Amino acid sequence: MVSLSDVYTPRPAGDHYQLDVGPGWRMGRGAFGGLVVGALIRAIELRVADPARKVRSVTAELPGPVEHGPVDITVDSLRRGNNVSTLRAALSQSGEIKSHAVAIVAADRSGGDTVTWNDLTAPAAPAWTDIAPIDMTGPGAWPEFAQHFEYRIVEGLPGNGARRTLGWIRARNPGADHDAAYLAAMIDAWFPVALVRLGPRPMATIAFTLDIAAGAETVDPTEPLLYRGIAPVCSHGYALETRELWTADGRLLAINHQTFVIIR
């Protein structure tokens, strides 16, 4: 079985990268955003090729759906400093740019361990083992890509009107690699809060920002992650959403901000 890391890891092809987007990973017309952004991040990581420099922040736009078939990813270095590199990746398909991202890739700062705080608190939730998994096999009930993840929902089912959604998520076959690309895929695999508040209707991510709070390299990818999402603002057909991923022992991994267009 193809793993999650397999589907978003491109292969080098000269001075760029290529990826074959296979069936089974769609969210509506195109591949779900976590796969697309994960592929951009992984291409940037491959270009940097320096384990001391880790992805700290990613800003991406997704102007068009990525369909089944080959895609091409180009990576440009905007600047490489002594500790911080800034790179840009663009994903194209059939000659059209479908997504692009800018990533800050940086080494740990000297003495940085002495300057640490986190005022956010992990949400209270029943243990993973205390919640039954959601059946993802119902026809039309869930997007195609959801079959590759296991969801255990604490709060906020689609259509129930709640103001947030909370629960546990785990990739069914995560693969061996777990890094910033893995966090991008995992944090995007949950359904939008707009679906909880409004009920099923077409929508799409057009802007995606990922900030890494703690590296995923210390996380066992077979273990579930706790997810929390809120969408405090929706105006003029656009919903603004903030997402978090936490480990079971209460460590914040990443924060994600997305802008969704509500398609009527």
C-alpha cells in the first residue's frame, strides 16, 4: 500500500522535481491541499539538503485544483544566510501554475533553548482509545482522500452547528518520513469548521500558512494527534480558519491558518 509520505514526495528530475498524483486523494475536483503543500515542502527540503536547517514557516496559495497525473515542481532559493534560508517552490500541471509556497528554513539559534514559552493550552479531550472511529466508507459522506486517515471526533461533526471541531487523527499508513511535510498533510486532513457550521457544501482552500512549533521528527507517525480547529470569521463568501496539532502528551506541533472560499 502506498504510504502518505510516498504520495507527497517528489523525485528529482534534473534541476526540478516531478510527482505523479494518483487516484484516491481528491478533495472535490483536485488533490487535497495537504498533499499539494506537503509536496512543495518536501521539494524545498530536498533542495536544501541540510538536516540542520528545518522548515519553520510556510506560506502557500492554491489557485487551481491539482488533478490526477504528473506535476512539475521548481524550487528557487531567494536567499541563503548564515542560519536562515528562504526558498520558493511552484507546482505546475499542464503548463499552468496550480500552487506555490515560500518556506523559511532555519537552523536552531544558539542559546535558543533558554528562551522558550507557550501560552497556548492543549484542549481537553477523551483518550484516543475511548472514542470510536468514524466510518469513512459511506458513499458521498466524506471526501475521497479521507479513506487514508482515521478520525475520532470529540466535538463538531459536519452540519451540527458547533463553533469549533476537535478530535484525534492518524494516518492509516503514514510511511517512514515525518517532518514539516507530514505536519502539513496531517493538519489539512481534517474537515473545515465551515462544514460544521454550515453543513455540506463545496469550498476550497485558497491560502495556507503553516508555522511549526515543535519538529515532527520526534513524533511517532503511528501515534494519533489531537486536532483543534476554529473559524471565528466568515464574510463575503470567505471563511478564516485556525488549526492546531498537538501530541497526546500535550506538546504543540503546529499552527495552521487557512482562507476558504465558500462555493455557492
